[in-house]
Amino acid sequence: MKKKTAAVAKGINVFLRNARVEAGLSQSDVSEHLGLSSSQYISNIERGLCPPSVETLVKMTKLYRLPQKKVVTILVTDFEKSLKGKFVGGPSATKSRKN
């Protein structure tokens, strides 16, 4: 069974990984363009272990020449899925309200 990663949704990380590959860049290339000392952060983003910071996401969007609207749409969709996972079926959803 595959271990779930942190609370990062699966949309943006896969999208960014695919965009990097389509741009013909390695993780090392990206980290160099972003001024990072290592490609580990890019790897963690792409594997869904951590979300990109807003600054990093903007730089990656520009580097990969991605449509900003598409990136925002994926982020919003990811966030909605994450929220639904927290609210629907979560502990507070099963408790009855007492007024």
C-alpha cells in the first residue's frame, strides 16, 4: 500500500512536474534558476511532500511559461478537495449540534 504524503493535494505537484519535464528542465536546472542551493525543495514539491511558497510558485509559473489562470484553477481545486476532506466525514461532521 502506498503511503499518503503530507496534506498537499495531488493536482499542483503533478502539474508542476509535468510542466518542468515538458519545458525540458531538470530539477537541478529549476533550482538553479530559482536561486536555490539544492534541488531537494523542487523534488519535495513535485512529490507532494510540501507545497511551493507563493514566491516559488510564481517563479515556476514564469519559468515554465504556464498560464496563470490554469495554475490558480488547479490550486483552488486542490484547496476545495482538501477542505471537503476535512469537513465531510470528519469528526465534527458526525457530532450533532446542540443549540
